[in-house]
Amino acid sequence: AQSVTQLGSHVSVSEGALVLLRCNYSSSVPPYLFWYVQYPNQGLQLLLKYTTGATLVKGINGFEAEFKKSETSFHLTKPSAHMSDAAEYFCAVRGTGFQKLVFGTGTRLLVSP
Amino acid sequence: DSGVTQTPKHLITATGQRVTLRCSPRSGDLSVYWYQQSLDQGLQFLIHYYNGEERAKGNILERFSAQQFPDLHSELNLSSLELGDSALYFCASSVGPANEKLFFGSGTQLSVL
């Protein structure tokens, strides 16, 4: 079965600082990996996804993530945080075929001025 | 706006009651997924329908049921409600059956008193 572990339920950064949100996955098959963002009082929105091919994936709003098979990781980064990045971020994994999408427990990003 | 519509936005009811949550997917999307989000359980997959047929079941209680109608909208029925059913219920849709990119609605906040 597939699963993801997000390290840190809360991450605090200053505006302009590097954002690093950690995600490790467990999968018995080549995984499809996703990062979703949830702004207050809204549904989840896809930031980026990795299926096959290039291991460095660029998403919306300046975020990117790198798939590292040797480390079973898919960490999300952004070089410079904005106040508008404050939200909850979810890592998710799906196996091949029609398997369900499994979400991590989420990491709340706090951005201070 | 994701294009996925969920009604109602808020629902307050009493224990033992039955409620129906409604979801209209994005135009052209054939898949509908239901998720439950709570503080203690995180984001839990409930059920997936594709073009009217059940595709996958997750941690859905027997007191809960869902269906997808010919016009592709979906309803999630929750019966014999308990305090622990209080949560945010999300509907998501995708084009095909393999949930590569999900579009989420804004959710229905259910409060069982």
C-alpha cells in the first residue's frame, strides 16, 4: 500500500526566506506524487505532480519539488516565501492504475513579515 | 474557482439524523471523489465514482453511502449521525478514472450537535 509522511505539522519562515516542506513516501510500485495546497476556507488545489520523466518538477506560484528515489522523498521548496504562501500543504501519492490518492497529514506554513 | 460545486456550505444537525451532501463536478469530468477532513484523522478518502459506477472505496462507514447520477452529479448520504462525524467533507472531480489531477470543491462543513 502507498503512504506518505510529512515531517512537521507546522513550519514557520520569514518573508523572503527559503521554504522547505518535507515529504517521504512509501510505495511498492513506481509512485505518482503530488503536492496540493489548501488556503483558508477553500478546497485543495494542485501545486505540482510527478509521474515519470524529469525528477525536478516545477509547479505554480514558484514552487518546485524533486523526486529522489534513493531517499524516497519528494520535498517541496520555494526560494523566497511570500505572505500569500501561508496555507496548508498536502503531499499525496498514487500507485499506478486506478488506485486511490493517499494524502499526508498536512503541513501548515506560517509566513511572518 | 475550481469549477466543482458543493452544497450546502454549512450543515448543522443533531445526532441520529440523516443528511445529504451534493456535489456537481467540473464540466466534462466523469470522476467524482469524496473525502473527509477532520483534525484527528486528516484527509481521508471515502469513495470514488467514475461515470456512474463505483470505482474504489476507502474508509467509508456503513452508515454512509454515495451515488453518482446520470448527469454526473453525486450525493453523499450520511445517516445515524454521531458527534464524531463532524468534519469537512470535500468532493473532487477529474476527467478520467485514474485521478491524476483532482479539482476540489470548497467543502461542506458538517457539525453534529
